[in-house]
Amino acid sequence: MKQPRILYVEDEIFLAKIVSETLQGRGFEVVLEGDGAKALQRFEEHTPDVCLLDIMLPNKDGFEIADAIRDRNTEVPIIFLSAKSEANDVVNGFKLGANDYIRKPFSMEELIVRIENVLRHPVTAGEQDEMKLGEYVFNSKRQTLAHPQDTRKLSYRESELLRLLYQNRNAVVERRDILNLLWGSDSFFNSRNLDVYITKLRNYLKLDPGIEIITIKGIGYRFVLG
């Protein structure tokens, strides 16, 4: 079986060594690059299955690298690993086509789970509008959630929240990322709104006991399909 190949762009030598060795020990092939200006060349030479990008890099930052990769390839998963945790950084990362954004410091187990998740469920620019969620069919463009016993029209924000959770299924999506992406800020008022929307989605999906939106206390949510 072919080892998944990861392009890992990181200029912190010690961190790069630890992460690379751990990933290699878990069955991944790692192409390591510390210079942002050389990252695109390495991408074209090695055709990775996943790209892990730091943001603050010498000569060219991770955002510029992601933008250049997306010009060439709309499907390869991109995960940002960065100490830059301001809301605008996270939002900018996703707008550039990232599949995930992990804040430093992070655990290796979390990183590996997120890599495995994007490899199993890649989110591409051309992802279909209609998605199968257990016994439901969700159409994000029409904003409909259909079940043999019920068809429901969703609001725009309900639809976007469900799409975000589904795209990151089996991985934890942080509350502050959801709030910044869908509401524009993680204020107390918006946080209470998110609680209401999560309750609504759970209610809409209750006809399929295999679907769960699990609260990870103090962190966020995990969308699970049984």
C-alpha cells in the first residue's frame, strides 16, 4: 500500500524534526522544506497527498504558498499549522482554500487524526452540493435536508453550519473557528446563538440515531456518522 506523502513546510528546526519523525513512524512519507520560497517547487516535484503549512516562514509565507498551490491544484488537502491564532488569520486561511487550521501548540495525535480525516474525506473546491448524511440527503445549495419521513428547508446559517461540521466529520471543529467563520466574531452573543443552532441541527437530525453532534467541552464539536 502506498504511503501517503506529506509536504511539510516549517522553519522551526526542532519542531520540524519531531513532527516529521513522528509522522514517518506512523506510516507517512514526509517531504520537509524550511524555506517558503522553495515550497512550491517541492510541491511540483513530489505531488503530495497533503500539505502542512506553517504561516510565518522565511521569504514567502504560508498564505502565499497555499494561494499558489490552489492555482495549480484545487483538490490536494491543505492544513495550516500556526501560532497565528487571530480570527482574521483563521478566516483568511479558509478563504484561501485550506481544509483545516490547527493552532500551535498542538498534540501529535490531534494532527494525525486531522490528516487522516482530510485523506478520507477531502473537501475540494468542486465538492458536490448534495451530500449523503446517513438516512438524510443534504443539499447545501438548495439549503434542504431530506429524510424519508421529513424534508426541511434550512436557513442560510443552519446550512453553512451543517456543511462545515459535515466537511470536518469525525474531527473536532473548534467553537471559535465556527463563530469567526459563520458569525464574524466569537462574542458572547454569537456564542449563545451557536448553541441555539447546534440544538436545532440535533433536532433536525434526530430521525437517524447514527448521527451525532458531540460537544467537546470547552473546545467545540465533533460530527459523527454511525
